Amino acid sequence: MDLKSEPGAFYKYLLPVFLIIGLLILWQILCTLFEIPVWLLPSPGRIITSTVKWARFLPMHTGVTLYETVAGFFLSLVIGLPLAILVVYSAVLRNTIYPILLVFQSVPKVAIAPLFLIWIGYGEMSKVLIAAIVAFFPIVVNTATGLESVEPEILELSRSLHATKLQIFFKIRFPWALPHIFSGMKVAISLAVVGAVIGEFVGSDRGLGYLILAASGEMNTALIFGVMAILALVGIVTFTAIALLEKWICPWYIESGVRE
């Protein structure tokens, strides 16, 4: 990163880092100065100490939540993409499925989670399905929106050149929809983390969600904050992975967005 050639780079990259460090220092000072109880609001130093004590258990719990998140995300992708294509190409399915999806999306996922535990059990599969359900909606909506966003003039021109429906889909509609699909994927992967933790809250014996519940039962607020930081890191890493994949597959879109 060349700060001289890019004047806004400081504000874009370094300023947020300095701001976070400053807030952590202020947090530490306030906790020490006012002697805030550890169970109420632990200082960053206490959070680090408590998290380090659990360091040997954290990789296993983090791996479980990461697996549930990624597996649920890919399941939502495998089901959501074909369904969105069917919705776009079939008015009957669109009028039938969309209202059902809207109703289903309005139901709190915390209320659905116990049903999956009853039907499937307390294993990882129930958490994967909960993560998939939470991530499913943005995949379908964004993909359908992208496929329908092609300008009518382009479609008419391709038909006048005797392009088949498959050619129109693979050479026009799908490339055109890719930015929308990746936008939905970035939202979905973030929601998949939430879905996995919801499943672990409802019933689990491992995972970061389970660790938060166990820590709350012992009033270990410092560990709760530490696990929350790890969850944030999981969300950032998975989101960044999707963003890098988008940059690799859609460089033309990223470059045009930067210029604008």
C-alpha cells in the first residue's frame, strides 16, 4: 500500500485500526480507573487473560462452528441458486414460491431451531441446516434480482441473433447476475455464522455458541467477550474469502466500482 500515491489510503486502512486501538486503551483505562467489576465489564487485559486460559479448547470449538457455518452456507448455495433460476424462468413458481419464502423469512429462526433439534438431533447436521436456512433467503433474492436485471434491449438483440435460451443464460444473464450473486453470498456467509451460533445456543455440547453459554453459566464475562471476538474474526475471514473470490471471478466489476 503506497500512502503517497493513494491519499485516501490512510483513512481507509489505518484510521480504523488506530480508532480500535484507541478505544481499547480507553476501555482499559476506564475499567481500571472506576474499578468496574469483572463480571459486569472486564477490561481488555482480563479478556485476553481469560481467553488464553481456554486456548487449548478454543481451536476445537472454533473448528466446529466454522464447519457448521461453511457447510450451511454451501447448502444454501446449492439449493438457493437453482431455485432462483427456476423462479426467474417460471412465473408460476415465482407466484407460488416467493410468498412462501417471505412468510418463512419472517419467522424468527430461534423459534425454528428447537424443531430441527427434535427432528434431527443434537449433532452438527441440525446446526448446519439452521445455518443454511438463515443464509438461504439472500442467496435466492439476490440471484433472482441479478438474473432479472439484464437490460431488455440486450435480450432482444440476442434473440434477434437467434441465440438459444441456454446461450442467453450462460453468456448474458449469469455473467450479468454475478455481482448480485456475490452480494447475496457475502450477506449469506455472515448470516450463516449467526445461524450456527443460534443452533449451538439451543442445544449443543461444543462450538463457540456452546462456549458462550457455558461461560455465562459461570459468570465468566471475560471469556464471553473473548469468544465474541473469535466469532467476529470467523465472520471477517469468511466474508473476506467471498470478497476475494468475487475479485478473482469479477475483476471487471470490481475495477469499475473502484473507478466510480
